Amino acid sequence: MAEPFSVQVTVRGYETDVQGHLHQSVYLQYAEHARWSVLQRAGIRQADLLAKDVGPVALETTIRYQRELLAGEETEVTCSFKWSEGKTFRIEQVIRKTDGTVAAEVTGVGGLMDLKERRLVADPGGYLRGLAADPQLLGL
């Protein structure tokens, strides 16, 4: 099995809380950054989705914090999609320090919404496969 897609992110000082740890909400931003990065690398830009009147939606997100991150630390944020037959898909992400220590695991359930109908697209994987230049990056 191929390694999941990943991006590098440096923890910035203004992203930390009063204890000097990465603020809890920023983990979600790092995960979101990795998701948009893999879509873009696969050949799907946000503008492409909007032009088709569709957009990804988060339906559920769970964060398991394991180790703190501090300002200046380098991280790797992974992103892999798990497709099913239905209207939703799973997203599995890991935020790691450069020494391999897992700082957090982010899992979620998402969908692809038809922005005019305000309903989930029946086959989000198939839809994105049709738009992607490199669908393998999305696990398709």
C-alpha cells in the first residue's frame, strides 16, 4: 500500500495557547490544509469544484491529541481517503513531529455537496475521479 499524501507545516508562535502549546483549533486547520493540498496535487482546485457547483463538506471530525506541539516545531500532516459505496467517505490524518512522534490523529466523515440542490452527491469518489488528473492520490 502506498504511503499517504503528506504536507509539511511549521508551528507558528501565534498559533499557540497561553501554555505555549499549539491551540486545539489549529490542528483542524492543519488537517484542512492537507486535504486541500492533496486535492490540488491531484489536479482539483477549489475553483474547479465551485465552477461545478459542488463542494466538500465535513460531517464528523474527531481529534485524538497525543503529544503537544510547540512554536517552531516542524510537522508532517498526512491525508488519506477511504471510499465506500454510499454518499460519504472517511478521511484519516496523522500530524507527526519530525522524529516520528504522533502529535494527533484526525479522523472524519465527509461528503461532496451539490451546492444548488443542497444534497450530497451520490458517488463522491466517482465524481472526484472524473475531475482528477491523478486520482490515485485520492485513493481512487
